[in-house]
Amino acid sequence: MAEIEIRLPKMGESVTEATITNWLKNVGDTVDMDEPLVEVATDKVDNELPSEAQGILVKKLFEKDEVAQVGDVIAIISTDGDSATAAPAANVASSTNETAAKAIAPSTSVSNGSTTSAEVEKSGPSGRFYSPLVRSIAKQEGISMDALETIDGSGENNRVTKKDILNYLDNAPVSKTPTAAQTQVSPASNGNTPAPISAAQPVKVAPSISLNEGDEIIEMDRMRKLIADHMVMSVQTSPHVTSYVEADVTNIVMWRNKVKDAFLKNEGEKITFTPIFIEAIVKAIKDFPMINISVSGTNIIKRKDINIGMATALPSGNLIVPVIKKADNLNLVGLTKQVNELANKARINKLTSDDISGGTYTVTNVGTFGNVMGTPIINQPQVAIMAVGAIRKIPAVIETPQGDAIAIRHKMFLSHSYDHRVVDGALGGQFVRRVADYLEQFDINREI
């Protein structure tokens, strides 16, 4: 029987795993080429994955809510129409596998009295399936198969989830023998004098929260949990510094008011301030290319393309960052069309992994909510992000040929947060000042 392995594809920059949220086909079902097979969720977006082959689904190697790594085989499709093997193979994850129990390698003794093998098998002696993420944690922490089998699983069919194994680690004795992964050479030693990394790490205990009468407990949804983790990771990775500049955007406001009706008629698009801001940021990046970088260890990656992410609020209240690729190759009309298209796809939950990957710099419009400024958190692995505040009419001193005068002007604040490991105050401050200069120098007589 010819069988095709369906693997979890690469789904964007920095995406290494995905959660199976729903199987759209059952074992024994006929699947057409490019027909949606499974729904998956990453830390960035939810996706339907199409089948890469035509035939009959004979195996599902991951169940709903389990986590698969990029490249893992998640399903097998028979291409010769023979579904006879589907029944015994229908539920590999939940069937009892006696041969797997016999195949467990001889183990070595550890201090808690249980045994461990070099690799943790997918199925234990009880037949319970262990996801790649759980097996990876077990291997890294030196948890034996015997110990895994004692953990009460909160997943479907008593499966052990990431939360279950982490709870087990929190309550387990700290006298485990360090594994090879935990005793690797420290980077600081350069391989000359091995410096074992201690297996016992201090556990951060969250403060206990008291509940008062009438309080409501709301469980974070999956995306909110991922956003929370990403924000904490960014703050822990990059020392954030924020510089502020106030820009006079009176010319831009007057120009947009003048052309918006004709623009809509000619281009079929509404023109907002966002593409104008992005155009100025792209010009400034060309002037200061060391803003358009990423950090990998002690190496700086200077990006060739200028891909601008724009933070967008979803109807659910969560946040996502679609990316305008090669924004430096687009004129204002092209930027407007891209901004509107990505914003619309975000509203109807139709963004793809490609739409939200590859960003090199991000802009977030806090002015949308009436905020005058903000302190944005860097969208890793980028090194800078700009928040644009609300445009306000305020009295300001202006210079005229007849002398200084007070006039009503449209002004806004730009807040530029940057990674102080690689972007110093001079560069970070000069960059945001240059963006403001481009905005203030906008030609009120500009033709589209």
C-alpha cells in the first residue's frame, strides 16, 4: 500500500510548533488534494492545512489539543484507495501498544528510584500517548517513562498535557540526576573547562490572589495566553528604552481632507493616516538601516528588505501584527491598498501565516483609542517599534516672516521603543526625529 506522510509545514518565521485544534476528516474518510484536512493554531494565527495528497486517511498521529512540532508527521494518507488497514491504525495515539512497551530500552537508575531511557517513547506500557512536547520536557528534565505513567493527565483520554508535566516538576523532588542536556558546556567556557548547568532552577512563585465577593474568574483564551508569553519574553530579552518626539502634522491633515473623496473615487480605497506614517518610517529606515536589524546571540542580522508590521486589534480584543512585505517598493497608493487589505483580513479572521511573518519593524497606532502616546513593547525578533498617538488640535508657537505667532496646529506624539543592546540613545532618538521631520515636511500640494 502506498502511503504519504503528511507533515506539519513551516508556518512562518519563529513558528516551531502548532496545536491541533480540530480534525476535519476522520480515519477512513476520502481526502482530495488540497482539501482542508486539519485545523491548527500557532502563537500567531489559526490555519486550515490542506491535504498534500489524494487518498484515504488511515492514521492520525496527533489528537485534538495536542502540540506538534514543525516537520512532525501528523497524519498518513493511503493513495491506492485501500482502507483495510484504517481500522487497526485508526487511533494510534489511544490504542494499547504492547510492542512499544517491550521495545523500551534498558534504563539507568536515578535518585528517585524510577528508571529512564535515552528516548521517551510515544506510547507507554499502558498504551497512553505522549505528545512531542511532553516527551521533550521529560527528556530534558530526566523524567522516566515509569514516572510519566504515574502522572494524572487532564487531557482527553487521560493524556498528559504540558500543564500536567510542569505541575509534576513543581512538586517533584529536586534530587534528579541531571541529564546530558542539563550538564552541557556553558557558552562562557568556550569548551575548555566544562561548566555543568545546575538541574535545579529557582521556581518563581506567583503571588496568591485573594477573591472578594462578586469577583468573576475569566480564563484567558489561547491567543491571550500566547500574547502574554510573547510580551514577557520580549521584556526579558531586550532592555527597552523609549524616546518621544512631538510632530506637527497639520499639512498631512489638510492634504488628506482635500484628497480623500477623490482618492476613494479613483482608487476604490479609503486613505487613512496609517499608510502616510508607514511611508515616513520606511524613508527613515533607509536613512538609518541599523534600525532594521535582529539579534542572534552576539551577531547582528542586518535585514535587506523593509517589512513593516502594523499592530491590529481583532474583534475579540486580542492583537495581531500583519506585515507589509517590501514596503520600500510601494508608493503611497500601494501602501494604502496593503494596509486596507490586511486590516480587513484581520477583521474577518482570514490572515494567513505568510501575512503575519517576516516583519522587520512594527508600528502601532495607539491614537486610534484616543491615547496621546504609549510605551510599546518590541515585537521580537525585531529591535524597535513605534507608537503613533492621537492627532490633536492645540495652540502652538509658529515662525512666520513677520515673527513668531500662536496658531492652532494639528500635533501628535511619536513614541519609539528600542533594544538598548544594539540601538543606543543617539540612533534611537535620531530615528524618531527623522520620522517626525518627514511628516512635518509633507507636501500639501502632493499629487497622487
